[in-house]
Amino acid sequence: MKSGAYPRGPNGTETMQSIKHDPPKIGYSIREACRASSLGRTTLYNHISAGRLRAVRVGGRTIIPAEALHALIAGEA
């Protein structure tokens, strides 16, 4: 593997697990939040609707701030 190259998945694309985040992530897409928390899309959207999980819209995307996801998982939300 070349220096600086990421491991590739079976279809030749970079795998989510192989991508290092320097600096640490400050926000997650819905898909990333699902993977990071082991919660499903519907569950995340239900928490957002109920006000237990903060989410912001940036352009057309829904972004969940990292501290909001951590607080939900820690039971602080």
C-alpha cells in the first residue's frame, strides 16, 4: 500500500473504518451517526423530533453535532 493510501473495501472504495479523522469529527451525517451509535435511522429521527437529539441543517444535509450524539448515548439528553 502506498504511503497515505487508505485500505480499500471489496468494491475498491475507501471503507468508513479505514478513514482516520484528524482532527476529531465535530458532526455526523445521519448514516455516520447510525454507525457510530448502533441506532437506526428511524430511531435517530424520532429522537430529533422529540427534542432529545440536536441536529442542524447545513445546505440540504442533516448534521448531528458530536457532543449531541455523545450526550444521547450517555443518557444525558
